[in-house]
Amino acid sequence: MAPKSDNTEAIVLNYVNEQNRPLNSQNVADSLQKYNLKKASIQKALDSLADSGKISFKEYGKQKIYLARQDQFNIPNNEELASMKEENAKLQEHLDQQKKAITEVEGEIKSLQSNLTLEQIHDKEAKLRKEVKEMEDKLVKLRGGVTLVRPEEKKAVEAMYSEKISLWRRRKRMFKDLWDAITENSPKDLKKFKEELGIEYDDDVGVNLQSFSELLQHGKKRARGL
């Protein structure tokens, strides 16, 4: 149900005073839709308020612009404006400090949330203790001479290792034969040529085929000695 005419004027007057800026009837009608007011009643209220001197208005052709009466507002002088600007600056500074404090608190909250809870700490401690116990048991067995790897597993690993060593030796020999054939009559400095091609020898990367081969032989000797 739409408000009565006197109530409509009160709503419109309050809105115009609150806005304190130039308005036309469409501006007011759009903003006061929540009151279920029709544009015609708003136009009537604006005209009535203007006729009674409660608001000001100016005509621009067929367009009427309404404005709150300025004599009802306390307009600050220069000294008051300066004081208000100073107070505003202080308030802005205080606001910035509060924002900074909020950011710091949010950072602390985020940090705390990323930490483990007491329950999680206990769970992790129990898990680590279990892992330590398992490793200590394994160490005791190793020190007692217990073989933790089954013979067939060891044999399979040694076979695979031996195969990789053989492939390494074969490909090393293939590269040497190919490299010697390419560079046999080359006038280039072989070291610079190798760097240009991005070729690296075993020694360049800190590995040695012979040492890996001896490691396999050493393991076999130890096995026979046992």
C-alpha cells in the first residue's frame, strides 16, 4: 500500500536533504522504489515541497531540478574547514594504522593455522618414533651379521648391475670408434671441437667406468669370502 500524500512528502523531503545534490523527479523515483511510490506522486510531492519553500528548484526548459535548501545546513568557515581537514588527516592516519594492525593479525592467524595442532604433533611424534624403532631394529640385525637381502634378490641386482656396466663399456667403445673416424683427418682442435658439440667424457662429469667395474668385482669377492 502506497504512503499517504503527507507521508510521501516527508519521505521525499528527507531523501532530498540527505542527498543534498541536484535531482530530477526520475532520480528520486528510482531511489525510492522501496517505498512503492509512483513517479506521479513523487513529482507532486516535489512540486508541493518547492511551492512551500521547503526545497529549492530551478527550471531548465521542461526539466525541473530540485535541491535541498542550503540555509538549513551549517556551512563551515575557512578556519573550521582547516580544522576538519586536519581532523580528517588524523583519522586517515589512524585508519591506516588499524589496517596495518589488521594485516599483521591476519598474518599471525594464517601462520598459526599453518602450524600443526597438538594432536597432529602427537601423531607425528608417534610415527617418527615408530620409524626410528624400525631403523634401530634393522641396525641391530646388520651389526649381528644378519643378511636382510635374500640371495636371489642380491643375485638379480648384481645381474642387472653387470648388464648396465657392459652396456656402458660397449657404448663407450662405440663412441670412441666413431669419434676417431670423424676426427682422424680433422684440422680442428679436438678439445674445442668437443666443447662446440657439447660432448662430455666420463671424467668430465666425475665418473669412471673402471671404478664401477671394480665395485662389482669387490662385491663378488666379499660374497665368496663369506
